[in-house]
Amino acid sequence: DGGITQSPKYLFRKEGQNVTLSCEQNLNHDAMYWYRQDPGQGLRLIYYSQIVNDFQKGDIAEGYSVSREKKESFPLTVTSAQKNPTAFYLCASSTTGFSYQPQHFGDGTRLSIL
Amino acid sequence: AQSVTQLDSQVPVFEEAPVELRCNYSSSVSVYLFWYVQYPNQGLQLLLKYLSGSTLVKGINGFEAEFNKSQTSFHLRKPSVHISDTAEYFCALTLIQGAQKLVFGQGTRLTINP
């Protein structure tokens, strides 16, 4: 079945450590997105990419980095500069073009501080 | 800038009762509107979308929503809820033009009591 796979499901970070969250899709979608979810705040956009080798900052990009070397993959690195990384992280993907198609979401990665 | 406000953070209802989850939005340009549902520790699933046409939109699991441009609202309704509808619901918008970045409301936790 086509879909979005996020791994790991749970992740723990030590102080001063960078961690990378994986997001892979086999939907042949051009665009991919990373959102952060905190209780009572909904989802906020971290980064997005509409094409391979190109990405843009979202509303809360500070302390995060991404890469888009392959169409199907969009990993997110939470750096040590992100002082409050504890959250639920969701990856999404969508087609681009004239006919709008809604975003598909993965099942998320929950990141906690040790 | 665009914004989405969900007027209730929590809505408790009894099983088989009707429910309405309220959503207001703000945008100076035309937008697409969505309702997503999130079950515990899972990603988001699309319930319904308004792109154009009829202002009454029907979605999955018996939900429907009405787009009201004059009141900038997109309220979600279900005539009779079930225990399985217990979840968090998010209203979201995206601009018709440009990148498909979603702007989310804060979420409404729907609890169904037997």
C-alpha cells in the first residue's frame, strides 16, 4: 500500500545531541512537509519542500534542519540549538500542480528529552 | 497572514447526540478549508474538504461541514455520534495560490460519553 512511513515512533534526545527523524513516502508526491504538534497549539510548519534539492523554512524553523536529496525522503534533524524539542512531529506529502490534492500524513514521531 | 480559530478546546457529548465543532478563519485571499481527525498517537486523517462549489460538504464517517463566507466559518457537524468518534479534530486552511502550506487551528478534543 502507498503511504508515508515515519521512524522511529519514539525517540529520546540527550542534552547537546542532534537527532534525525526519518520520513519516507512511496506516493510519488513532489511536495513534503514537517509539522510540530504541541498540546493546545495545533500543528505548526517547520520546513517544506516542493521539489528535490530545494526546501523552504516554515513558521518555526529555528533549531531544525532538513535535506531533500531524493523525491521519496525528507529527513528532519533536531539540532542542539532547539531548546524545547519535546513534541510530536508529523511528516506529510502532497502532489503539486493545477488540481489540488490534500496532504497525506504519516503516523508521527514522539521526541522526548532524557 | 492567515489564521484559524477553533472556538472550543474540548467538547463532551453523549453517545447518539448531535455535535457541532466550531471553526472560524481569517484570510484576505481565497482559501481551501479542511477538517482532519487525529486518533491517539496517530497521524491526521482527512475528514472533508471545501475547495469550491456547494457550501455543504459531506465527508467520511457521517461528518459534514458548511462553508459560510460572510461569517468566515467552517463548522463541522454530525447528527449522531458514536464512541468511536472520540478523537481530536483540527480545522485547517491553505491558500489557493502558491505552496500548499496548511495553517491549523488549535484543535478540539471530542469526548463521547456512553
